[in-house]
Amino acid sequence: MGVAERRQREREERRVVILDAAERVFLSKGVAVATMEEIAQQAEVSKGALYLYFKSKDELYLSIVTRSLRELVVRLERAAAAPGSGLERYRRLLHTHAGFALEEPDRFRVGIGWLNTNYSVTDDSPLFGEYRGLLERTLALSVAAIEQGKQDGSVVTSLDSLELATQIGAALFGLMVIQANRLEVDRRVRHGLQWERLIGSFVDLVSGAIAQPGRARTA
Amino acid sequence: MGVAERRQREREERRVVILDAAERVFLSKGVAVATMEEIAQQAEVSKGALYLYFKSKDELYLSIVTRSLRELVVRLERAAAAPGSGLERYRRLLHTHAGFALEEPDRFRVGIGWLNTNYSVTDDSPLFGEYRGLLERTLALSVAAIEQGKQDGSVVTSLDSLELATQIGAALFGLMVIQANRLEVDRRVRHGLQWERLIGSFVDLVSGAIAQPGRARTA
DNA sequence: TCAGTTGCTGACCGGCGGTCAGCGTCCGAC
DNA sequence: GTCGGACGCTGACCGCCGGTCAGCAACTGA
């Protein structure tokens, strides 16, 4: 029985070696420019061997993104668990999410690599199911914080929680995209922005917009 | 002298034929999947002939995007010129921009194709200069409307106009990205959104946030 | 030791953006 | 009308890339 287990363990270890190599190459070159040949070299296997472990470049990509998302959700769960009003929790979620994206812009850019591409990810794969579940979890945490805010009186009740969470999530996404691509933005638009203030003061703006008037709140 | 002019005219006409063909293919397939071979077929020339008119696929891309941007700026200029308070003008700009993006989502997706890619666009080409100027113009129109709002009392004065225009611009961008890619979003996150309300009610949210209290405003 | 299983390699495939020698057509001078 | 040079275009070719798989080496258990 020992041989089968060892082999299984070795396969898993090799798989992780390949994932780590792919992540390094994706992060440094970008997904589109990264080549399977270079990933293979970094992993110290042949290019053909990559396909013994992963069906395609796309599956490699999705595996790496899912790994990052797991880490993000852990952080968001932790942020959501800390005490405070619903509004405070929501603000903390926004800051945590933005912090995660921008502490390593390359990772974030890899994560949104599906934009404008035609990666054919199969809906029915367990991996895609996990990926999707993680994304949904991030949205659910925001909705829950907003709902709590409605109950404790820190958030206005007139707006739909899901719609709000989606709008502000998408808005924050736009800001993260812009900031993660600041070099390209700087090449396209001359501006005098203080990048380090951008997201913080935007979170202030929107939390001001959804705060219940007359409630003491941390601004 | 007549022969040189005719030839120049024919070259220009052929150039436009190629641009139109490329636009059709980019719109239907996406930039990455579109092939020069297919563009050549649509334009009824050989693939090699494309390179007599455009240096690369990237230049073809940038030419098409710049064409769209010209149209967008015309619309924004018109929206900015209509009467109203600064806040009303700004709202109209936001709605016009979103309307342009979403009336043809394919066109918008092509326009943001630079995200996460390594298109090596030369900073010094006249084409890039024009493209950049157009982008800057869209930002400048927003800043001007906000400034007008500060002067006529419809917008709060406590926030920096450029920062605000950039934040809300980026936020709107995020919403447009999400909505233009709604099929991919639907595959990733189960939600009960009413897509047609999403941007309109977001514009209401942010304009409420920046409106000067106590001023009658169109909500 | 040996047959069967497992794991891996690298040559190969077709698709793609880009290149350019070679050819056909046009044009103006004679 | 003829001819040489200029111009415009073509399509075969190139190297790069993701993906494939026949063939080989190493491992395993009887």
C-alpha cells in the first residue's frame, strides 16, 4: 500500500511545484505573455508533463486564481467577524478587499485576466464550482454587513442591500483596476492624483452616502 | 498631378475598408481572437497587404478605439453644453458616458482591451497622442462640470474636483465593465440584479453624496 | 528476472502575427 | 506603341505558441 501513497503524494507535490512556477511566471509576465515552455522550465519538467497535471493553460490559470481567492475570503471573513456596527463592518470589508488587491497589483491583474478574453472555462468542473463559490462568498459578506447596518440603524433602509453591495463592489472594482494599472493610466491621462488617497476617500464618500443620518459613525 | 492624388485617395479608401473590416471582426470575435487573416478576408485583400497600411495588429486596434473615442467625446461635449446646474451637467455626462458604453457592449469591451495586456504602444506616435488627448478630454469635461457645480452651489466644495471626477469616473468604469461583461458575471455569481437599474441608481447614489445640502436638485 | 504499469519526454502539429522576394500593373518618357 | 522604373500586392515562409502522443525509461510485484 505504501507505494501507491508515496506516488500520490509525489504527484501532488509535483502539481504544487507546477502551480508555484506558473504563478511566478504569470505574475511577472502577465497571463497572455506567459508561455507553457517557460512555466515548464521553472517547474523543471518538460512542457508535455504540464498536461499530465493540468488540462490546459486555462485550467492552470483558474487554479492559481482560485488559490488567491481562498486567501482573500479568509481575510474578508476575519474582517467581517471583528466587532462594530454594520456600517463599520462594511467599511472594513471594503478596505480589506482593496488592501488585498493593491498589496500585490500583479496578483490582482492576474485575477481579473478573464476580462475581455475567451477563456473557455467549463461550468461543470469542480474547480470552477469552487471559484464561483468563493466569488459569491465575497458578495454575501457585503450583503450581510449592509443588512446588519439596516438592523442596527447605521445604514439607511431605503436601498436594496444586494443592489448596493453590487454597485459599490463594482465601483470599488473599477478603482482597483485603475490603481492596479496605474502605469498604463499614467501613460494615457495626465493627472495630479494622489494614488494613496484614492480608494480611502472613495470609501468615505460612499459610506457617507449610505449612512443613516443622525447616527454617530466613524468617519 | 491627377494620378498622384487619385492614388492617395485610393490608398485612403483602402485604409478605411480595412479599418471597417477590422472593427467588424474585433466586435464579433474580440480583439484577442480576431485574426489578421480574417480581417484580410473581410477587407478583400491579402494578409500581407494589411501591413502596408498598418504597422501591426496593435496599431489597427488603436486606430479603431480612437475612432470610437472621437464619437464619445462629441456626445459628451454635447451633453456638457446643454443648460443646467453643474450637478445636472455632471449627471448628464455620467449618463451619456454609460449610455455610450452600453448601447454597444462589444465596442466598449474592445475599447478596454488594453487592460491586462502588454500592447506596446509607442508614446510618440501621433495616433497615441490623439487617443490620449481624447481620454483627457473626457476627464476634463467632468472636472469642469464639478467646478461649475461648486460655483453655482449645487456641488459641495469640500472635495477636490479632480479627485472626485477620477473616483466617480473609475467607479462608473467598474460598473460599465461589469455590465458589459454581464454574461461572464452571470456565470460567476448568482444574483438577482436588475441590470437595467444598476447604473442609473448608482448615479443617483453618488450625486446625492456630492450634492450641496439644501439645494433643490433633480433627483 | 521479467512483464506490465506508470511517468515522462521531445518531436511534431496546426494556428497565428509578421516578413519580403517576386510578380503583375501602372505610368510617363521616348 | 514600347520600355524601364515605380508602385502595389500576394502568398509562401518564418518563428513562436498551446497542445498532442508515440516511444522510451524507470518502477513494481510476482
